[in-house]
Amino acid sequence: MRTKRQGLVVYFQHMKNIRQIKKHGHLIHASKKQKYALLYVDQEDIEFKMDKLERLPFVSRVVPSHKPEIRTEYENAKPDKAKQYDYKMGI
């Protein structure tokens, strides 16, 4: 069974603090130039992890990802008539 995860963007002050940030979730990406890190954490722990990360002295801010809130099932998706005709012909 897959656990539901959500991304967190953590803005920090120095790259040397990445090790402490890694302990709070699965580190996907860290940008040296823009000084942020992308973590994935379990959705049920997101409030707790955000609070813990914001308390760290080197963290500027923590922003949750809005991906789980976006609707991905569309109800009025109409296929293109020309493409349907091509598929029926076997092109």
C-alpha cells in the first residue's frame, strides 16, 4: 500500500544545514543559488513536520505543496474528432 505524501519547500540560510533538514523527510532537491530544499513527508505528519522545521533557527520559511488539492479528474474532456478518425483507420 502506498502512503500519501506531500511536498514541503523549506527555505534556509546556508547549505551546510541540509543535513538537519534531511532528518525530517525524504530530500528530493536542494538549490544552492535560491537556498531552498524540496522534501516529501507523509500527509498525516505534515503539520507536525512544518512546525518542527519552522522552529529551526536557520529556516526562513516552510511552504506546503498544493498538488494534493488540485483536481486531476476532468469530466468534460472531449476527444478530438480528427484523432478519433485516425485511430479507427489504423494510421
